[in-house]
Amino acid sequence: MITNEVIKTLYKQYPKRAKSIDCLDMALLFDSVGLMHEITVDIDTNELIIGSIDPKSIFHRLNLSHIHAIVPFEEWTAIVLHSSIVFLNKQSTKVSIHLKPLKPSVTDRLKGIFNH
């Protein structure tokens, strides 16, 4: 089960992009959810295309150099990015996307203190 703690751990464990595309476990991605989610790689644009996500979505095409990690779970495979995680279900074409909440800046926090 993917909990908020698991999500926080993923962001902490993979804070930086993979050093190269070769460091990503692409075989795991294709073996676990490749066919189910119609995943392809566009070599010309260096993008991972997820067919089960609407082509209008910004998550339909992911630049390979922006991916931090590919992490398997029991029911899901996670594609970790800087500010989001794309979860692809292994049993169906279900997709879940987590967006990392924005942290308020120092200025925002100071404004909040003085506005109260």
C-alpha cells in the first residue's frame, strides 16, 4: 500500500535526477507495466511516452533525463520526478499521480505571521 510516508520517503530517497538514462531500471518498467500502459521511448526526443495517460496531460510524455528513479511496489510501479510521482498500476491501466506540495517561502511565512 502506498501511504504518505512512502511517498515522502521516495522524494527523500531520490532527490536528484539519475546520473544517466543507463542508471534507470527501464527493463523493470517495461517488464512490470510496459504492455499494460503502452509505454514507448521516443529516441529522437529522448522521452518516455505513457499511452494510458491522456495525450493532453503533461505526464503523457516524460523527458528521460528528468526521471529520478523507477521503483517497483506490489501493485504499482512508481516513476519518481522532482515534484511529482507517477504511479502505474500493474493489474490495470489505472494511473495515479502525486504532486509534491509547495513549501511556503520565507517571505510567504513572514507575510503570514504579520497578517494574523
